Amino acid sequence: MSSKAELACVYSALVLIDDDVAVTGEKIQTILKAAGVDVEPYWPGLFAKALEGVNPKELITNVGAGVGAAPAAAPAAAQSAAAPAAEKKEEKKKEESEDESGDDMGFGLFD
């Protein structure tokens, strides 16, 4: 029952946000009553408190904004640093191969 109540409150809050109406417990309850959905009396108040002081439209529109921003600038930076980076990788590979041969401690995994 609680998942249905939560979902109903979320949809009610989204309706209010879409209509640029302040999200309050009473308004959520009014929408739920009009839709014929019975929920525990504390759910609308919880959702109203959770959205207090938050701009929900901004949250909804910027959900994935941070993820795609960095790769867009990366190709330009990668081209300018490609040559020195390749040389450094080759040097590191040589050093690692020398170090790995000295890591043998005289025992195996199944000894």
C-alpha cells in the first residue's frame, strides 16, 4: 500500500509543479481526493516538506546535465596532449615491466 501512496503523492506533486502552484500537503491531499486515491494522512505532508525550499523544475531539467558536459570539452584537450602522453605511457610501461620481474617473493599461490 505504501508504494501506491508514495506514487500517488509524487504524481500529485508533479501536477502542482507543472501548474506553477506551490506544493503543500493540503493541495496534494486535494488532488488525491479528486482522483479518488486514499492514502495515509501523513504522506502529503511528507512530500510537501521534502520539496520545501527546492526548485523541483530545476531538478527535473538538470538530471543528466553534469554527465554530458565534460566529454564535450575533452576532445580538444586530448588532441593537444596526445603526443606527450603517448611518450609517457611508453616510459611507464618499460618501468613497470622491470619492477614486475622483481616482485617474485619465492612462493606461489598454491604452495
